[in-house]
Amino acid sequence: MSLPRNPSEKQRNFFQEVHEVVRLVPSGRVTTYGAIAHYLGARHGARLVGWAMMAAHTADAYVPAHRVLNRNGLLTGRQHYPTPTAMQEALEAEGIQVVDDQVVEFKRLFWDPAAELE
């Protein structure tokens, strides 16, 4: 394994890993920042996963960032979309019901990469 040449390269690589995991979240399912961080070995890295989601629009391939929520199923990333309702609309287009910025039946729809990808 080669070491990154500089800290920003390490960050880009982590962001790429996050984006790869998010691309695996099936349509109609959701995951959390913390679940992704835990899967990637960064147990307390939920905030860094959030930063990766904010950079998803710069990725080489589409990243369905709307499927990543906070640990309570809240659409905390919605303010980073072009309109205040864009994240909710993307989830609803996949059949996910959202009420008051929270996914209904969050526990049933939750996709845990540690369980699904191992």
C-alpha cells in the first residue's frame, strides 16, 4: 500500500471510498453517515462522511447522496441541494415517504453496509 503524498490526497481517497459505498445503497433504501464511517473503519468519522457527501457533486460518477441521512433518519443534508425540497423529492421518487424532513419507516429501510457488504 502506498502512502498518500499529502493530506489532501488522503482526504480525496476517503471521499472516493465513501462515494463507492454510497453507490451501492439500493434504490428505495437509506443509510447513515455513521454506518458508512463505521464500515470504512472510521468509527467516529460521520462528520467526515458528511463532508464527502457535500463533495459528491464533484465525483467522476453519480453518487446518490440523497440516500444518506443522519442516525435518526433526518434529512440533515437537504440544505446542500439546489432547492430545500430536492433531497426529499429524490427519496420520494424512489418510493420513500418523508414527513417533516424524516424518513418514515427509517429502521425498515435502513441499509447497513457492514451487514450487507460483508
